[in-house]
Amino acid sequence: MTERLFGTDGVRGLANEDITAELALDLGVAAARLVVEERIMATGQMPIVKDLLKEQRNSAMTESRTGIKRPQLIPEEPAKPRAIIGRDTRVSGQFLDHALAAGLSSAGMDVTRVGVIPTPGVAYLTEAQDIELGVVISASHNPMQDNGIKFFARGGYKLPDEMEDRIQAMLGQNWERPLGPGVGNVVANGKAADDAYVNHLVNTVPVSLHGLRIVVDCANGAASEIGPRALREAGADVVVINASPDGRNINLNCGSTHPEQLQSMVKAAGADFGVAFDGDADRCLAVDSLGNLVDGDQIMGMLAINMKNQGILTSDTLVVTVMSNLGLRLAMEKVGIKIATTAVGDRYVLEEMRAHGYVLGGEQSGHVINARFATTGDGILTALQVAAAVASHRAPLSELVAPIQKLPQTLINVPGVDKTRVGDEQLQATVREVEGRLGTTGRVLLRPSGTEPLVRVMIEAATQEQADQEAGVLAERVKELLSL
């Protein structure tokens, strides 16, 4: 059986070794063939529920404080199906961008290259401008030497597994190439894309952010221009750090995976709070005015409480993954909010949301999906919604997230192991031993990463000392039993 090429967030690996120009070209051809020949991407999954969430987004945007402007990227009523390509700031994204455009256009799609833009920006434009295929070149929070390719179907949703599998099956096949006028055009139009996306983001904010000082860590990534711009246009006083990408410094000791600099800067600048994006800005973490980290669980909990109080939290339900802290679950139970749990990966969170019409979900890592305004996790949107909550309540962020008291948690990533063997019986016996020692005051989560070659060990316990100790024991056992 052929190994699956796509992971939980597209195809990802070492740029120019795993993610090559040749692979990008072939993926572009295969994806375009799927669109051109069969047009099956136009429907996506669960169309009835998808329409429901789109109606909720349209209703939410109607209530915004200004009108929505949508500069047109591509002429209306094109003769050919259309694709849009965006990327983060990695230097390898440049050659992958051109290779994908070549593959897509050679198979008969008109292509617009919009350059550096957050992943959710591509998702938004794919939906808002009714584009058949969105493509993002990014490895998100990974180091700069990695890169990845992921696709969005018409409607702005990530491709379901079966569509990705069909693309993989088409790689390397013989096919009838279009000739003459059958090939697609390739154009660049980054400014219109940026303007349309920023206008959309600003229009989601129901109040002025005037009077708020916010420090923004852009991770030298895709949000380096758009993130600060959106917050400023919404009225905030913005202090910017790590917004000078050079193709090699994306995520380097900065952004959501390294918030230490942001924590120091928030206190030094006397800011109300700070936000940190990752390389493609689909996730957001926050820092309160005292320099304390506010993670995705706390952000989701705060937003869920606000939305429930406004009567807009569908079925009073928040969707989270198995990685979310037990403290979030207990806090939500206390205020009458139900929790739906999925596997790790924002795509699985979204599948659950679409299946039941839920409007809020996400991950502890900062992927927050607000289906009233977006079809995927959006870090800048999350930052704006956090700012709107602070402005509306006229209360510090620390006070708003106080109801979500997290249990002590330790997460250890174990590299250099065979992540496909986490079900090893000896290892599972150790897991049961740890669970026995934790009792009802904690839990164990052992899982292979969906985007990196490692195994994640997570322990929650009554004390941080116990969490650290048990996580260390289990991590050593993983190294011993699963070492390559």
C-alpha cells in the first residue's frame, strides 16, 4: 500500500528535498485535472451544513459596523476554472509558487499569484470570490527549512481526505494536455488580495479599538504587513515586533512558538495585551498586560462565554481537540457550555463544526475557528475578536480569561522515533501505569505528530511537579521502545 502523501495539514517536509519544484508542479497538474475534468471540488463535503455556516457568516457580516469591500482578483465569468496561490515568507516558497502556477496553468486553470498572505487569507478569498481552488505554500510554525502545500476547495474549506487521495493517485499519470487556448493564464495581484482580506477582517469588529495598545509579534511571517494593518485600521495603537522577514528568519525565536520576547515587550510598552502569530498566521496566542501567556484554550473559553452571553454560540457548544486542557472543560461545564471533542488537527475540528452547525472551535496551540467569519483558523481574526472583547467589556484580558483555570500540563516532543508504533504493547502498558498513578486528577495523551517526525507526550496532573515527572518517565520510555 502506498504511503499517504498528505498529512493533517497538507503535504509537508524539508524544502527542496521532500517538497521539491517537481512535486509542486505535479501536485498543481493533478489538482487542476481534478477541477477541470470533473469539477468535483465545487461541492466539498456536507453541502447542506456548509450552506448553513455560510448563512451565519453572511448574517454576522451584515451586523458589522461598515460595508464589506471585495476588490475583484480575477475578471468575473472566466472561460476557465480559477486558482489562487498564496505563500508565507520562506525563501523556498518563491520557487514552489512558480512551479505550482506552472502545473495549474498547464492543466487548464487561470491562476492568480497573490504572493505573501496568511493561510486564512487564501481561504477567505477562495470563498468570497467563488474561486475553484485555493493553494497555500507554507509550513506554518515549522522552521524555515521546511515547507508545505495545502489546498482549499471552492467555498474556502480544506480538501477532505478523499480528494487529497485522488490528487495523490493522479501524480505521474499520463494525461491529455490542453493545447493552444486551452492552457491557463498566470497573473500576479497581491495588492487587491491584501485589500480584500483586510477589509473583511476589519469589518468583523463590532466596536472601535481606539484606546487599546497592542503589541503584535508577526513571527517574520505572512502576517508581517497585514496583521498590524488590520489592527490599526480597527483603531488600535499597535507596537510591532518581528515583522522584517528575509526569507530565512520566519518563526526564528519568535511568534507563537517562542512568545518570550512578546511577554517582555508587552510589559515594557505598557500595552493592554499582546498577540503572537505563527508563520502563516492561522494561529494566535496572547499575552496579558502582566506578561502572562494566554493560550488557545483560554482564548476559546473567553470567546465561548462571550458568544453564549450574546446568544450566538450554536447549541451552547465549543469544539476542541483531545489536547485541550481539562481545566477548560471544567470551566465550560460551570457556565453551561458543552464540549465536543475531536482528534488533533483543525481540519477535524472544522469537520465536527460543519457536521452540527457549531460556530466556535479550535486547538490549544492557537488555531481558533470562528465560523461566523471564517472557514479555517485565522490568527488575525482571533486577535481582533480578543481585542473587541477587551474593548467591549472595558476589562483587562487577565480578568476575562480568569474563569479558565488550567490544570498543570507538560508536553514533551520526542524526535528520532518511529511514530507509527505508538500502539506498542509495552509502551501502552507504561501508559496504563502512569494513568494509575494520576488517578482522576489528571490524564495522559500519547500521539504521533501529524506534521512532524516525532511523538508527543502530554501529561496533566494535580501539580506541575507530578506532570513533569510523569511526562519525563513516559518520554524516556518512548525513546527506549520506539527509537529508530
